[in-house]
Amino acid sequence: SPRNPHNQTTLAIALTTTKMAANFGELVLLCGDHHIPTRSLSIPTPFQRMLVPNKMQHVICTGNIGNVEEYNRLKELVGGSSACVHCVAGEYDDSMTTGSGNGVGGGGVGGAVGINGSNNAATIAMPSFPETKVIQLGQFRMGIIGGHQVVPWGDLSALAMVRRRLNVDVLVCGSMRKEGVVEHEGGYYIFPGSITGAYSSSTADVSPSFILLAVQGTKVVCYVYKLKDGEVDVSKTEFTKH
């Protein structure tokens, strides 16, 4: 079972000191459900101070980013490489664009795919993300899903079917606004929550959160960061693959 010792100190040192980051193994940011700018204006300032470029090896995003600028910020965290940003489609990602134009097309990031006739401003489409994705981190196969496909949201029995179908040890799931790590039927389920605290269809009371994984071979340490009343609270969970 995962162990959950409460930890009031943050792992910010791992994000700001290269030597310290190396001691934690592969650092992986888990985030999602930004909904910028439709439901939130930005990632909270305390989180922005902690999430600095070139200290993490991977970013896993559960979708609903909101615009290309936010996607590019995720790329900057891992040195600008889209290969290290593992995103899946959220329920609102189908037609996301940025800029003031109205056109939507199939181009990648950086390509002008639509023009607004009134002001001639280019519109840039979000890249197309898959419904699910599987990556290898350490000795773990990790699956990623937006979560909106699973009804009811967060149902562990339904998610267990997805985990078995993807043949993964760990399933990272978005859409839920309750962050944390759950062990169920021999697998692990990680819910990053919303990094901006964006409301969902089921609740408007959402605390911003994200998760940082430190992966070392057969061991994963999960640091859950949650912003409550202006203070960052951190809890730690760890599990091992046998």
C-alpha cells in the first residue's frame, strides 16, 4: 500500500537546484485541467515560482490546457522539447485556438491556420492530442487519460478496465478535482486535479493542485502540491513495483 506521511516542507529545492534534482531520479510534473482563459486566468503565483525550466525531465498533462501559450510553457519546463511533454485530449480540447481569429485547422503549434477577416489576425491551433497515451518511466508503464471518457468520473472500477486495456502499472487521470494517489486492484491511479483550481461541472470549490513524481527504477515518490488559503501544502506518497 502507498505510504502517506504528511510533509509540510515543499520539494521546491528539487525544482530549483540541479544537484538536488539529480538525487530524486527522474522528475515528472503531472498537471492538467488548466482551462485558461475560460475558467481561470493563470496558474497561481506560488506554483509558478516553483515550476522553473530545465529541472524536470517530463511533463504529463491530462488535457484541457486552454491555449497554445500554456502548452508552450509546459514545453519550456523541459527545455522546449515537445517529445518530453506527454498530453492527452481533454473534453474541451477539440477546437482550442489562440489569438483573435476564428478559424480552426489542422496545423501544429506555430502554424497560422485561420484568419479573422475583421482584423486579419492569425489564429494558431493547439496540436492534436490522443485520447490516451502510454509512456515508460523507470520500471513503470504509465497510462494517461483525460478522464471525461470514464463514467461516472473517477470511478475506480471503470478506470481499472482502462488500466488493464492499456496494460499499465499506473494510470494518470484528469477531470477529477480531487487530487491524490489511490491503489486499487493491483494498480495505482494518480489524480493531479486542476493546476489552476478551475471549477468542474460537479463542483465550484476546487483547490489548485499538481503532482511531482520522483521516479527511481522500481520506486515512485509522489509529492502532491495543493494551494489552500494562499499556502502551499504538500503530502507525500510512495510505492514500489514488486
